[in-house]
Amino acid sequence: EPEVTQTPSHQVTQMGQEVILRCVPISNHLYFYWYRQILGQKVEFLVSFYNNEISEKSEIFDDQFSVERPDGSNFTLKIRSTKLEDSAMYFCASRRDRGNNYGYTFGSGTRLTVV
Amino acid sequence: GESVGLHLPTLSVQEGDNSIINCAYSNSASDYFIWYKQESGKGPQFIIDIRSNMDKRQGQRVTVLLNKTVKHLSLQIAATQPGDSAVYFCAENNYGQNFVFGPGTRLSVLP
């Protein structure tokens, strides 16, 4: 069964440092997403991406965040200057279509710890 | 703003019993709903979905019920097993929009 792959599984970084979280969506999917989940809390939407541009973003996704699809397979989330409150699980998801027959396929996540 | 919420944050059931996990949603325009299961250290995993033109859908050991009148969604798990222990999220979608997740219910299966 096709999977969404995320690397690394766990990243520890110092406050103020830049981090890049990497994702390889399912190959025939067209819509890509980043969500985050602070420990013990619900999954929160960050950003959606389609046709090489951001289609929607939440208020969490401020100027410190950016996304990129540098080639035909990778989808990255960059946090320019990490803060303690950025510590969370970050999930990448992809979807073949936006129609109601298509839910997300999530990756296993990257646990980001900012110290 | 509109949101998805859950009535019970934790649920403990005996192995072999049936489990019912509830979810309330407030966006009357939502027309597609999914239940996700999240095991410790893993990403959410699709369990079952339902469209707003249906009120019931069954899968293997799972049933989702949708009551649009009261904006309520439930997930029923038959003969709950230890492997069902996880956090369960409902998520709603308004066609073409992003999914909004509820806060989650932790299901603990007791031996």
C-alpha cells in the first residue's frame, strides 16, 4: 500500500535555528498538506499546497514557515527561526483529489523538539 | 469559529465489548466526515468515512452513524480488541476545504 514518508522521525534543535522537515507524498497525489499536533492536543491544520503554490494556510503558518516542492517527489516544511512552542509532531499528508471520495493519507510524522 | 468537538475525552471498555465514540460538529455545511485512529507515535490512520447524504456506513467491525439534525457523528467498534486502543479523531470537511479535526478520544481496552 502506498505510503507518505517523512524524515527525520525525530529532530532536536536549538531555539532560533532553522529546521527543514521532509516529506515524500504518494506519487499520484496532487494535494499536499502539513499539520501539526502539540503533545496531547488535536491535529491542527498548517498549510495546503496544490499546483506548486499554497492554496490555504492557517494563522499558525506565519512568516517563519514556508513550504516547497523542490522536485517531483519531495514536499518540505521549513521553520526559519524555531521557538519553544514549535515543539510538536508535524504530519505531512497527501490526497489524490479534493472530492469527497478522498481522505488524507498521513505520514508517521516528525517529532520536533526545540530546546 | 466553527469547530469539531468530542463529548468524551477518554473511554475505557472491556475487551470484547462494543465501543461508541461520539463527536459533535458545528459546521452545517460539512458534507464529508472521516474517523481516524492514531496509535502512539504514529500518524492518523483512516478508519472509515461517510458522506452527508448517508446516515450509516459499515466497515469491518466499525460503523459510523451520522445525524445531521443534531450534527452528531459516532463511531461504533464491535468486539473491541486490545489493538483498538488508540486515540480516535473525527474530522469534517466542506467540499474542497481542509479537514478540521476534533480534539480526540482516547480508547483504552481493558483485559
